[in-house]
Amino acid sequence: MTVSVLLRRAAALVALTLLLGLGASTPVSQPEVVALTLHRAAAPDPAVRAALRGLPPGVRTGLHVIDLTTGHVLDELDPDTALIPASLMKVVTAAGVLSDRGGARGWWSTELTVPAAQVGHASVTTLTLRGSGDPTLEATHGPYSLRALAVQARAHGLRRVARVRLADQTLEGQAWADGSIGVPMPALTLAGWHDDPPPGAVSARQRLGRALIAELRRAGVGVGSEMVESAPVEAPASVPVAVPGEDTGDTSSPPQPLVPVARRPEQGIASVRSGSPTAVLAATLRPSDNLLAEELLATLARRPAAPGRHADALARLRAALRRMHVDLSGVVLHDGSGLDRRNRLTPRAMTTVLRALYDLPYPAPGTAAQPADVYRTRRNVFAELLPQAGTGETVPRHDGRGGTLALRLRGSGLDVRAKTGTLPGVSALAGYVTGHSGHTLAFAVIMNGPPSSPILTLRAVQDDFVQALASAY
């Protein structure tokens, strides 16, 4: 076993302990992933490069390929050229969400709160819905739903509510209305809205509020008003700090002052927790769902004491990339879906992300299995979120394993799990393929050409490239 392999395995175990031991319901601060050294191969394989000969003129191509077992760079062509990535941006968004949630064992949460002075009362003046803003909260089905919250509130002794409020000022949702998908992003949302998103914040508040009122009444909790209010953002309680008085000569630390009940933050009386974020990430990556990608990006923007901005979410994405030791030179992030043509990624940045996610996250913190074993047994969480080539499904379905790769590389016999990207004049493919050596190869191919570039031809060249790559290595 080479020294590079030993170093790589040690680094993977350290990074695994750092990142996946932190599953949490709230954003977590994570130490940096240990950087892994890459070793340049002597020269690219001629057969692999021959697969690129079918490229139409005027198409600029960047590529980067890493052997994830040895750490060798197998091939590269303009690997640091910043190109339009199209839907490869969804891979970056997924990486940011996994990092923010603490891995596959993380979750989102939603709760109902009441004024601190009214905790335990059967009748309250206000009941406030607060949540992570994730796109998986249901209205009526399952444990992560408004119905489950209402049942909990009833069991807690709540019988009557004067007014229902939503804590929907935690996100500057209107910023998304000027972005790629052209619709505002509510701070609180329901999974059922995917095919009919509300046109604005007021509409979202009324729709969600009505759904909550209906579930409260169904559970046996009366609601006095049909009006749904917006709850103000709660600032942390400010309390006077006692300073030792000169007259007493007491120099010890003062006791914590008691915060009056009327000034305390609202208290929770019901709380529900989502399942793993992996299900919604798969539903985003496999069919390449643009709205879900932007909704997931919005979860990164939320801040506890002020409306989170679109720029806040992008900053957290960049922070996640830095923790993976991605070289951000030339990288430009404008959205979570890749619809914005101002986005820029380099092939090297893309394979660095793939390399980090090959090692992390695993489903069980502290597992002794090596990356290759976890990948082969399909327990690598991120790799299993990606479309799988050649499954034969005729339409991209949320529950379809093949997604946008279902009809590509059919009959090749290759194990390819990768993300596609398509815009006028843009075609990209990045992910993993198992070479004939049994090693897992991470690759990224990004092609930018004139808007009239034949996308089907570009895809065919990519497929030829992946097949040649698997045969050569």
C-alpha cells in the first residue's frame, strides 16, 4: 500500500469524525476537511482524448478526472477555466445543505410557540408557527406535518387560540422573485406547494395560516380569528448586567439577573422534526428540479434575528466549499439551481467537491469502512442521491433512480452516478464511474459553446468520454 493511500485513508477518517459527528436540527459550525494531496499522472490516455474528437467547433471544454483510490489526477484539460455549469450548481447546493444539516443524519424542525407567560394555559392570545423553511413540511400527512403539531398542542392542554401568527420574516423571500425561477421564496412553506407556489409573501402566509387553523380545529383547538398575522422577529432578551457596587466591596461575579416573564422569548408547546434531508436532495438532483434547488438554497439564508438574504445563502455555500478545500478562483455563485448563466465553476472545483463527498458523509458516524467499500456497497450517501446511468426509465420521476441519466449509457455495463447540466449552448456531466481497475473515478466535463450548439452531440461526446475513461483506467 502506497504512502499516498495511507495518508488518504487517515485523512478520510479524520474528516469523517469532524463532519458527521455533528448531526443537528440547526446549522452547525464544522471544522475544515483535511486536504488531500493529488498526484499528477504522466500523460492522459490517447483513447480517452480521442473520445473528444466529436466536439463541434466553437465549443470550449474543460475537464478533470481523479482516481479516488490512488489520488492521481488521470486527465485534465483547462481544469481551472471557469465555465457556465448549468445544473451542476445543484451539486454545490446539495453539498451546502448536507454540510449545514450535519450530514445525512441531520434534520429540519418546525414548532408552535406561545407567549412565555401563557405556557400551560388552555387559552392563549397568540400561537406562532416557526420553522426551518424547508420544502418537506406536510399539511396533513406523516409525523412532520401541521396536523402532528396541532395534535401535540391539544395534548399539551391547549384549547383555544385568539390569533394565529407565522414567523415568516426570517427570510428576505422577495429577493428570489428577481432570480432564476422568478418567484418569491416564502420563509415557511409546505411540500404540497411545489406545483403551485404562492405568488408572494402575503399569499403564502394566508395559505399556510389557513392550513394550520384547519388542523388546529380538526384537533379540537378553537381559533378565534381567521386573520393570519406575521410575527415580528424576536431579538434576544436584553437584561441589565449587575456590576459589583463599590459600597459593598463585593468583587465576585454577579448572579444572573432574572428575566421578567413578559420579556422572555415565546416558548414551544409542540415541535416536529423532519426526516433526513437526503430524500428531498435526491428529488432535487435526480430529475434536476429547479424549484426544489432554490428552496433548499433558501434554507441556508435563514437567520434567527434578521431576515436572511439571498447573498447570505450564497455566502454559506462558499463557506461549505472552502471547508472542502475547493479552490474558489474563478468560481461565481448566483443561484442554487444553475439556471443563472452568470454562475461559474471550474472542472477542478467540481471534482474537489466530488472527492470530498466521496469520503463524506457516511450514514453512520465512526464507521470503520473505507471510502471504496462504502461506495461499492451503495452506502455513500451523496453518491446515492445522484442519477444512475442506463436504468431505462422513460421520464425523470422523483422516485426514479435514473433521473436525467436514465436513457444515457444504456447497455454500457458501467456504474455511473453523475449529475447532468443543460442550458442553451451548455452541457455538463460530473460524478463517479467505476473503472476496469475497480477504482472509483471522479470526473467533471463542462462544455460551453454558442447557443446553437447541438446538445445531443455534446452529450454523446460526454458518454463516449466516460466509456473510454472507464476502459482506460
